[in-house]
Amino acid sequence: MPSSFNNKQSFWQKLKSKNVNRSYVLTLLALTLSLVVIIVAAVAANRTRKPTETPDPTDKVTDKVTDRVTEEPTEEPSTEKPTDKPSSSVGNKLPSFILPVSGNLTREHDPSLQVFSPTMQDYRVHLGIDLSTKADAPVYAAADGKISKIWVDTLMGYCIAIKHSGDCVTVYKNLAETLPEGIAEGVSVRSGQLIATVGESAMVEIADEPHLHFEMTVGDLAVDPLEYFDEDALATIKKDTVVE
């Protein structure tokens, strides 16, 4: 018995034995071969292709219109020097003072030692100075300032207060009732300007000779006016202090 192997015929033997269109077979083989080549080429191309690069989040943001890097303007340090503030105001400086009347010093300023009052017949402190002169003698502003108050005091008679720079106030007491024209509260006066005349209106000092009772405060504290006059002004005062 012939073997089964001998019974089998090869593909090419069948092609020879049968009337097969060889041109059709060759064309089919060519197409198959071409398809295999295309597939192999595509696979090779996929393997050699570079991976897509992802953008670096740390990259600078670019302007979409001009495609230029957008940078914030850098602020340059200022070269200007700070303006120094004044250490003190001009209004805090005390003015120069002149004598408000021409006369003799009959009673000095003394806030601690009590002196005898001929009028009251007792001893009391004296906050100010007394400059004796004749009645109706002119009284002048001791410095530039503004009249802050005009009033009648029960004990010291007719009085005027002038506000000056340096938180200083000068007070003129024992004045005559009639004042020069234009002298009123709120009026600015110049040093040496006539503001009143000496009177005898201070009932507490009526026994004394005609005089101007002159007081001064600095920062609301009573001070000795003699410490604020210059030497030339003090040289014109003849001391005739009354102490009994």
C-alpha cells in the first residue's frame, strides 16, 4: 500500500497538474508581499518616532500676541532725601520785652514772701511788679501780641491781657477807665503801642501812689517780669521797693 505521504501532492505540482491561471496567482503573491512590506515599514516608523515633549511648567509665560516674554517693571529705589522737619515752631519763641511804663520799681514779684499791703492792712504775696509813675501816664504793649481780654477786676480795677508767642501773657492792671481808640479784645498790637493809661482803679492798692501793676505768665505759670527785660531796660528802673 502506498504510503499516505506519497499520496500528498505539493502545491506546485497541483499548479502544474491543473489548469490554473498562473498570472492571477503571481499577482496575488505580489500584493501580499507589498502589504507585508508596508506593515513592516509602519512598525519601524512608529518605533523611531520621538516622544512628544511636554512643556516645562517653569518656563516664562510669553505674550500671545507678540510672542515676547512678559516681564513686570522693576521699581527703582528713590534717590530723594527725606525732608527734615523743623525742630521747633517759630511761635514757641518768646519775644523781646520793653518796659510798659517809665517809672520806679516800688514793689517786686514775690510768690513766696508775704509783704504788707498799706491798703488792706495785712501781709500777702505779690504776683507781679509795681512801677510807680504819675496818673494818666501812657502804658505801652511790652511786646507784639494780641489783646486776649479786657475786664474789670473787683480788687485790681481795669485790666488788659495780651497774648504773645512762646505761650506768654502780659497783664496790665490798675488802669484808667478810658482806653485809646481801637483797643479792644482780639486786636493785634505792636511792641511799644499805646494800649492804656495809668489809673487808680485797683481798690486793693488804692493807698499806694499811682502805678502800673504788671504781671507775666509763661505756660500759665506766674513769672518775675524783671527776668525777661533786657539790661538796658532794667538800667532805667530806679528801685524804690516798699517793704514794711
